[in-house]
Amino acid sequence: MAKIIEERHVATAEELLRVLSPFHDYWGTTGGMGYWVFRGQRDSAWPLLPSAGRPDAFKFTQIGVEFNPQIRGLSEQLAAEGRAVFEFISACLNANLAVPEDSQWIRNPQLIDSAFDPKFITEVNAGVDWPFALHRSLYALAQHHGQPTRLLDWTRNAFTAAYFAAAKVAKALKETGAPPVGTTGENVAVFALRHLVTEYVSAKPAWGFPPPPKYDRAIVEVGAPYAENPNLRAQQGTFTLLTFTTPRTNEDWKIPSLDEVLLDWCERKFDSRDYEWGNFPFLIKFTTPLSQSGRLLRLLRDAQVWAPTVFPNYDAVKLGLAERSYWR
């Protein structure tokens, strides 16, 4: 029996990759790695919080002046998210770059404007099932290129997640002798999320297992088309999204972290955040010291997971060659 969230610390990069290998016995007992998705974070102390829910998420610079709008309610939050994606997609179209779901609804200014109309989003929809299913591929593209959304990035390849956990830390340790600015924890982390989450953490019954009373939220997986996004394809990327089935109030605007959502669901369902159940864990956090990040990059290179395979372009080849200096 296990708890809904488990944390497993290993001392070395070798141990981390050993437990993340598809041949490790643990994955076989849970149906195989195909039933999990993975996420790397350079700071194990950070919660699993989407970019749109982080401080200063919508900071921008215009005509040399920095703006940092502070969110004060649901209407401002949803409008800011919609505006960030709308501006990104509009710029892609103006630059003749391919976007998913390309059709007249995107090419017609009236249709796309109405799709991102702040009044409809905030007053009529009030946060229900947001962002709308038809628009999620656009949100996924924007998210993958740095725009703040409430999608959370994952990969189906555990070693790719380990690369993202290690790369920036290894570079900073080599160049400055210290972790990247903003790092507060002592470890890097690779998270493993069980696909059962999308079945059980839902407002709908799952296999005869009803949700908690008055439960109005769900964790869903958002798959985005790979054809127009070579980075997403190379990284075997996917996304999770927390949605609501009932309207939010204007005061109920903050986006909770995924780990907090899981603990809240467990408490509502079993009256305890420490409840042990045969289908747990839903989330595992594997950690290893920051100092192991260079060694981790070195071992991943032998597994053909390095900058050019994660970002398939010629500039990434140069980055991959530079990363050799971070190995020690």
C-alpha cells in the first residue's frame, strides 16, 4: 500500500537513471512506463504549478518599458491567459508560421476574436472547462514556446525529463559555481505521474468509483498535434490541465499546483491526505543532489538524450557540444 504522493531520493545520477529506466522492475508492476508521464524540474522545492499561476507570469516589456500587471480576480486571470495565447497565435499567423487546427475559424478575424473575447470568457463561461477543448492545441503550442498558460508540460520519456531537470543547473554550476538564480532546494527532481489520475481525479465516476461529494474539478491530459511542432515531437511532449465543471467566483481565481490538487482529492475522498491505497501512488517525485546534474548530462548523452535530440535543430547541436564542458 502506498500514499497518493511518494518522494524517493537517490544519491547519484547513475541511481536516478537506473530507476527511470523502462527495465526497472517497478514500472513492470504498474503496467509499464506507458501508463506514466514524466516532468523534470531543476528545483525539487518547486510545486507543480503551471506558468500562468506563478508570480509575475504576465510581465512584459513594450517600447522599452517593463509592465508587470498584478492579477486581482478571476476575470483578470482568464483575460490575461487568453490575451497571452491570442497575441502569440496572431503573431504566428502574421509570420506565416504553421499552427495547429488551422482553418477558417483561425483565419477569420471575427471568429478568432470571439473565441478569445474576454467578456465571454470571464462573464459567460466563468472558468468552466477552461480553456475550451477546441482551443487547447493553440494553448499547447503557446505554452511550449514560453507563453504563460495553465497547461503543465510533461513527456512520455523519463530520460528527457531528466535532461530538463539537469541542463540549466549543470550550466550554472560550471559557469558561476552556484545553482541558477531562484533555486531554493538542494535537489533536482523528476516527477512521474500515473495516468490513472485522469480517470479518478474527475467530477465523473471512474470504473464504478464515484468522485467525492460535490467534486467539481478534473485533471485531464491534453495532447497536441506534433506535425507543426518538431520540439514537442522530439520530446514526446504532452500536457495536463486542471478544469472545473461549475462556475468560479471572481475571488476563486488562483491556480492550485497539481500536487495540492492530488492531496485535496485524497482528503475529500478518504478524509486523509496520508491515506494508503492499492492504486497509489499517483505521483512520484524522484530527487538527486544538484551536484549530480553534470554527471546526469554525461550519462544521458550516452543514452542519446542531449540538446540536438531534445531540440532537433542545428543551433542545438552547438548547444550540445557546449554542454560537454558541464559534465564535470
